[in-house]
Amino acid sequence: MFESEVQIRVRYAETDQMGYVYYGNYAAYYEVARTEVFRRLGIHYKEMEATGTMMPVLELKCKYIRPAKYDDLLTVKLLLKHKPHGSRIKFGYEVYNEEQTLLNVGETTMVFVDMKSGRPTAIPELIHQKLDGYYSE
């Protein structure tokens, strides 16, 4: 299993009238985690798209357990529980506050798509090179 984490400080603009993080912002937090973790691994979305492969979201799941609030320092843990295969990759997320209280869990399933044809394509070899070593056969 692969796991990594990023920290995000909640900005005032991300909160609702109750002072809680607006529910739709969690999808953006997940995206920050995916992008930053991939960047640390040497996988850059921008470069992947330049070579003709995009990675849209196929499915998003999100469960709210406790609210995050303005100025909280959140830890977004990204989990890849299963080795990516075919044309899909499933990311798991856990969001914690500074007290390490679990606030939110989620999943996104992404599909690799050839930008010219608009059809699913195999996961790029670079992703296999960077991630396959974290999984036993």
C-alpha cells in the first residue's frame, strides 16, 4: 500500500456561514493531495497532459464525520490501497485536524483517457515505475 500526506490551512473563503469548511471544498482538498503527492513522486499532471493523457474523475465519494473550521491546519492523508491497473486508479483520503481527529474520509476513482480519442487508455508507464514497488504481487 502507498500512503502520503499533505497539510492544508483552511482559508476563511472556504468556510460557510456556520464557520465550517463548505462541503464542496473537500473535493478540492483531495485534488491538492493527489497533485502534491504525485509531484513528490516525480509525476506531473501537466507533463502527462502534454503527452496526450488526461486523468478525469470517474467517481467521488465523501463522508463528513466532524467539521473543519477556519484556520485549522488539516492533514490530508492519501492512500492507494490497491496497485493501479488497467485504465483506472482509486485514491482514498482521510482528513485530520491538528488534534489528529478524523474529520472526513473519501475516495476518487480516476480514469486515464487519451486526449485525442477521448477513450480510456492504459496507465502511463511512469506511474507504474513510481508506484508498483509499494505492492506485493
